[in-house]
Amino acid sequence: MFTISKEFYFSASHQLEGLSDNHPCARLHGHNYTIRVFLKANAPNKDGFVQDYNDLQPITDWVHTVLDHRNLNDVFDFQTSVENMSKYIFDLFKPRFPLLFAVEMSETPKTNCRYEA
């Protein structure tokens, strides 16, 4: 089995609803996010790739257009945890990239969420 990954970066703000008033994530705050997508195949294609990284440009475009320097509460109609956003991104891009099997997302260098289907 061959697995590839690609990282995407963006900066954005958000505020998590329903947390106690003294929870730091209840206040409007920002992060430098990392998204990593994972694709896998039993064997490389005729060009020697699992997926040509250039084919992933739609993800880059979406990250830069929809997420970068935004308030994520204005972008999504759900709680903007990395757990919820990882699944959303997976569901959004899985139809276009059938080899996609996982999405990881982090808000900080020390925290990470991985969604696999």
C-alpha cells in the first residue's frame, strides 16, 4: 500500500459556543491551522503516482479562498472544532478524490485531529 500526504496552511479566527465563560476557546481567538490530506492506493498509477500533487490544487484554492483570514464562525454553520472541520473537509473532497482516506487538522503544533472513513 502506498500513502501520500499534502499539507495546507491558513490563519483564521473562531469562537467555540457553549463553553464556560472562563474557557479560553469561548472567546474570539485565532490560530495558524494546518490541514493534511492523505491518499492511498495499492500501486502507483501509470505515471508513478498515487495522485499527482498538482491535482490537489482545488484543495489549495478552497483553503485560500474560503478559510484563510476568515472568522470560521461565518464560514461554517456548526461548532468550529478541528474535529468537526476535519470531517467536513473529508466529506467535501472525498467525491473528487476517491483515494482520500484521512484528513488531519491542527490549530497548534502540539494538537491534532485525524478523521478517517
